[in-house]
Amino acid sequence: MKLAILAAAAGLLLTTSVNATIITVFDSIPSGSASFDNTVQAAGGDLYTDVWTSISSGTTLVRPGYTVTRNNGGYIYGNSYGSMSGQTIDISPDYNGSGSTGTIVSGVTFLFDEAINSFGFEVGDWATCCFGPTTDLYISFDDGAPILVASAGQESDGMFPGANGYDVFEIFVAAFDDSASFSKVQFWGNGSGEYLVIGGQIKYGLVDIGSLPPETVPAPASFALISLGLLGLGLRRRKQQK
């Protein structure tokens, strides 16, 4: 399982700390989906799952609780891929228009009716080519900084056991950000030349602010490190004055 706590400590004073945690999931569909559910439930959050079936074609995909659009205004149509849990849509980095190759313009936007801060879904046919030197996948909440949710430098990095036990190019990726709640999520890949589909099952939820596991360094230790830093700065100034 590839689950990482990427960042913490949104703000730190000498007497207290306020933690904001970003967690990502990058795993097989069975394991990644379970990791997502467990993380939301452990934080006491609300969890929702939508398996994509009967996808209608058009420029906007309307689902219960949210809508999906292509960032470049491209067409959306449902298809199937491998053993993924439901239907998928094609968001290949070079698909639907020039100038969007490997950028956020080639991706998709999810707009939610209710606030969320946890989001995950299935990805297919990723990391089959086009390493330059890596092919990467990103999620962004409310136009914030891109969160790297998956990176591959070779085909084996994108292969995981599928539902039938055989290795497949099918993964589950997710991001959590308990610093706030959001209504907009964007996703894209930068592997110019590769085929890329997303969908299957969409998972999302809302956890309380600051409810995810904090950074491993406790607040007292952080305070001690700051104190040592100030002490070192004082000694350095004394040496310079002598």
C-alpha cells in the first residue's frame, strides 16, 4: 500500500500548533478503496461512493451530488476499461485540443453540491508509456496547489493486483486535506502521449478540520527545536560581536 502523509503544520506559534494534514493514496483498486474508506471513517467523517453506470454523453456529466466537466470544454462519453468497478471517461493528456498537453487544461473538474475534503477514484491505463522521466497524476482542491498523488518512472510502478489477482494497469488514487472544506476538485496527468481513463467508482467525504493523523513530531518537541534554534542564533551573534 502506498499511503503517505505529505505535509503538516499549517501554522506554529511558540506556545501552540495548528496542524493541517494532507494524505494521499496510490494503490490497487481493492486496497486503495479500502484505505480511503478506513481513513474517512477513522476520522469520523461522512463517506460517499458513486459507481459510474449509465454515463450520458455530452460536455457535462451530471451525477448525484456532483458534476464533471473537461477543463478544455471537451466531450465526455462513457466506456469500459479492464476490470474497473464501473464506466470510465477518457482524459488522455493530449486529447481534445492543442495547448493542453500534460497540463491542468487537459484534466477534469468535479463540482460538488456539498462541501468535501476527501476525494478518490479509479484510474486505468496509466504508466504504460511516456516517462519523461516520470508520468505523474495530480489533484487540486479549490484551485489550490497541485497535490502529487501518483508518479511512475517505469511500467511496473503502475501495475497492481486487480480483482482477479493478476497485475493490471488499474489503480486507486486519492487525496485528503483537513485544513478546510472544498467544493471543487481538479485532476490531471502530465504523461504526454499516453492513454488515460478515470472513473470506476468515485469516493468522497468530509472530515473535521484537523481530524487526520498529525505530523509525527509532537508540539512540545517542535517547541524545543525552536528554542534550540533561538539559542543557537544568540550564541552565533555573541561570537560575531567578540
